[in-house]
Amino acid sequence: MADRPAGPAQPRNPLHGVTLEAMVTALAAHYGWPGLAERLPLRCFSSQPSVASSLKLLRKTPWAREKLESLYLFMLREQRRAAPPR
């Protein structure tokens, strides 16, 4: 079996290497489940929220995953702006 060449490096892609579970966990920690449900009105965030139920929905629903990724990128930008300059 031939070795596949490694894909191109993605040094400027902030989502590269970040798992869906890590995104959900970070967003829930940053906004809290109620805040996450306000920003993304999905039942998995408002009714008995958990990482497992969220992952189940997000893996099956591409549009919801895109919205979550977008919110994650927004959170990263917010954090960068709030951080003191180096």
C-alpha cells in the first residue's frame, strides 16, 4: 500500500486540529449553556445540555456545525481583542 503524502500545513487556519468536542467545551465554558443557547438556538444547548448530546446533533447537522464553528471563531477574536498587548 502506497503512503499518502501529508496534506498541506494550515498554519493560519484556527480550526485546524481543533476537535468538535473541544469547541463545544470551550464555548460552554466561555458563554455557559444558557448563553450558548441564546447565541445558537438549538435544543441540545437549552434542554438538558451536555457535550455528548451536542456532539450527536452537530455531527449529523452540517449547518449547525458551521454555525458552531463560526461562533467559536468569533469567541477567539473576542478573546484576542480583550487580551493585553504583548
